[in-house]
Amino acid sequence: MASDQKFKLLRRLLRAIGLSEKSADEIVNTIVNMLAGEGKSDKKDTDEFPYFLNKNFITPAELNFLSVLRQVVGNQIVICTKVSLGDLFTTKKGDYSQYTTYMNKIRRKHVDFLLCDSATMRPLVGIELDDKSHEREDRKERDKFVDGVFKASGLPLLHIPVKRSYIPSELTDQLAPYLNIVIPTPTSISEPKPISTQQIAKVAESPKCPKCGSEMVLRTAKSGANAGNQFWGCANFPTCRAMSPYAG
């Protein structure tokens, strides 16, 4: 019973210095296991490193957003993913115990995306991709705290809801005020040009989209190596970006 009280006191001390309840429990459990004689040197060396590669370093939703984000900012901005707040921010508290307390509050938290100047790597704006988990009360508290950290440091933080697809021009408008560059609207496809009488029959027989089954529209490439050439593009662009060659 006395030992239980000591562990309760230890948990309170760990929470007081900024550790989460889960982290405090892990530390207490480790101590209990050590006292019980577990984890002795008779284990193989490989047991000391029970790690494996997390293939889903970023979620499919984050990867989908990242592909559009790359189109918007191009090579002028460096996109960093899952940046620890402990690496991004620090505290001016001089007392070591206070410094440790404040740093522990942010070390286990991260921001989904951080956009930095490509020349200096100076952080320009953070992005949080909000899915349904952000509707939970504990996530709301976490987001409120993270928002406060960014605001106190003077670094902007955008919250963007998760979507199946994103309109690049809308994302451009959201990011432009925070980036010291001119961001062109990412589009390499012009509006369909009028077609000749000889082409009407061919256009009437437009193919079906190989991805979503919609009708395909005759379009003309506006820029790039194929500028001026016509091709079949899905009518659901930009939701569907399927293309097929046009032999006109």
C-alpha cells in the first residue's frame, strides 16, 4: 500500500513537470518492471531496439494534401512535414525547472506542415490538416494550446479541413499573405478552344474517362513541352486529372 502511494506521488510529480498522463504511466511502469527484475542483461542485444520502420510516416490524407501544396508553392518554398514543436520553438525562462516544464509541454506535439524560405529555412507559416479527430474535446484543448504557442511566437498557423480534393487557386489565396513570394495560380490547362467543323464528329465521339467514367473534353495544353497540343481531359477536372492523347 505504501508503494502504491509513492507511485501516485511520482505520477503527480511527473505530471507537474509537464508530462502527459500516458508518459507518466510509462515511466512508472518501467520503474515497476525494473524493481521486479525484468529487463535484465540476459536478453539479446536486439531486444534493446524493438523498432521498425513506420511506413505510414504521413497519412494518406496528408500525402494527398502535400501533392497539391507542392503545386502551389513550387521550388521557392521548402515544405517540412511533422515538425516537432520542441524543435521549432524555445522558451526564455531562465530557471532550469521552469524551462524544462515549458519545453515538456511542447516536445511531444508537432505541426503537420511547416513552410520555410528556401534560401534561409526561416519558418513562414504552419499548417494543421484538421480531420474528424479534431472535433474531440481533448483535441480541441490540444489545438487551443498549439494555437497559443504559435500566436505567442508570432508565427502564423492555418487550419485547413481535410478534403478529398483541393482547388489549387483557393489554397493559393490562403497562403499568399504569409509567403514572401509571388505564387502563380497552378494551371497548365486552358479553357477548351472552339473546334472546326471537321472535328465535330470526332468530338461528338469523345472517349470515357478511364478513371471515373465521365465524358472527356478536348483541351489544349497552355504551357510546357506540349504547349499548343490538344488532348482529352476529364470533364471533372480538377477532381479527376485523367488525360488521354488526342489524334486530331
